[in-house]
Amino acid sequence: MVDMKVARLRLTDKDNADRYYVPREFVRLPQHNQDMRLEMLGHTLISKDSKTPSPFAFAFIDNTDDRNVFLTTEGQSLIFSDKYIQMDFLLPSRHCYGFGERQQQFELPEGAWGMWSTGSTDQSRLDPGLGRGGSFGVHPFMMVRTKNVQKYIGIYFRNSNAQVPILRYNTGAGALSAGTLSYIALGGQIEAYFFISGTAK
């Protein structure tokens, strides 16, 4: 059995009872321990201080090499309104996979990978990364290879609204990250699960 570390982030507003949440009976929640913290798993939650103006910034850092940042939101956008949600992540590499169900090359190039259920099984639709061209279903999961070619981080966004993850890659040799993932959804809440240990398998 694989020793999998999963961190859960849920961001919603306390006073808005109308904000949609995917019911537990439709998509089961993974088991989790509310007493565990990122620091206990060898990762870092960045607290608000003079260097980090955002109280929501966090990073997953390999505890065997503190220079190896798996993923971070430090210095990135966070927009949380009733009809528009955007959360940006700096990525450790350009080796990104997922956001099915779609017909496209296995490794995702830059682009907008829109997802919403169409009810269509038309297999002739190709997804050029321009916003919509996927197939029947919505699978808001991606994997990103870290700087260690044997390690990956997986991200599952538990949201049933129309959503458009946008990938942008950096070209400069001195860039702080390989690229940015902008996760955009047209409502609901932010609930993300980060699989932060192990290989792609």
C-alpha cells in the first residue's frame, strides 16, 4: 500500500448559505484527520508577515530539500466572489497532465482547459486548449512532476461548476517557477485536495 499524504484546503464564506457545495453523497470525501497539520508532514504553511502580505499563501516544500518547492501560492492571485473564483499556483515544472475527459496529447501544453458537462459523447471534438473542446465528462484532477523526476504532486478540485484551469509556462532561465496554474470556477467554493507524496503511480 502506498503511503499517500493528502492535504485538504476548503475556502468558503460563513455567511452565504446559498454558495453551492457538492453533496457528500454524490462525491465521497477522502478520509482525513483534522488534527494533522502541513508542518507535521514536512511541508510549510506560509504565515502572514512582512514578506508575505497574503494570509492565504501556502507552499509544499520537500522536507528532504527545502529548495525543492512542490507548489506554492505565495505572491499569486486569489479572487473569491459569488460568480467568479480564481486561485493561482506556481508550478515546479512544465510536465502537467490531466484535466480530462478530453482528446489531446498526454502532456498538457499552455492553454485554457475548460470543463463542464455537456451530455455529448461526440468523440470528434478536439481540445486545442482554447477554452472548450473536451469530451463528455468533467475530471478536475491534474498531476505535475516536481523537480525530482520521480516525484509528482496531484491536485483534485472538488467543484461542479463550469471551470477553466489555465496553464501558462515561463520561458526565462532565471524564472522562479516553471509556470502558473490559474484555477478558475464560475461559482461554488474552493475545495482542493493536494496529493503531495509519491510517484505518478
